[in-house]
Amino acid sequence: MSFEDVKVGDQVAVHYSGWHIDKLGKVTKVTPKRFVVGGSYFNKTNGTMVGESFSYCYIPTDEEASKIKRDCKMKSLMTIIMTEFSSPKIVQKMSEEELDLVYEIIKRHK
């Protein structure tokens, strides 16, 4: 896929191979041979990240963009929940009803 016509403000998806994750980003700078998304440089000829041959950009379809947003939200929620539940303080603040709900969810997913 060529990015010769990419311009500042275009939405692209970046596939980070080392993290096995895709993220949405906006093009913030364009030079004759490269463009910038999230502080990283990509080649206009094929969308590969400069200095990282396995990470690349692509133009997502509406469906792909929606899936990327959902996946990022899920990962963020999982991180928040794992962080918060590693501390007993949050559990100690829960009501009996809240604890029952959490327990039922955990039971369902074991």
C-alpha cells in the first residue's frame, strides 16, 4: 500500500508487531519520503516504520477502525481492573451487592 497522497490529519492504523496490537493515529507531519504518526516515522512507499521492519501503517476500513477502538478500550479496562484489584483497598470499599456481582462474574469466567 502506498502512502504517497497521505496528508496531515489523515487517520491511519499502526500495527505494532512486537506488541501484537493495532492503534489508530493521525498523521502529524509529512515529508517528501516519510510521514509521522504518534512520533514515529513511516515510509510513504509502503507504510513500514523507519527502523522497525515489522511495524507498519495501513488505512483502516470503518469496521477495522471500530474493532481497533474496541480492542484498545478492552485492554485499557483490563489494565485498570487488574491494577485496582491488586489492592485490597478497593475491595474493602465495596458493598455486599457489589462483591456478589464481582464474585458471580469471576465464577462465570473460571
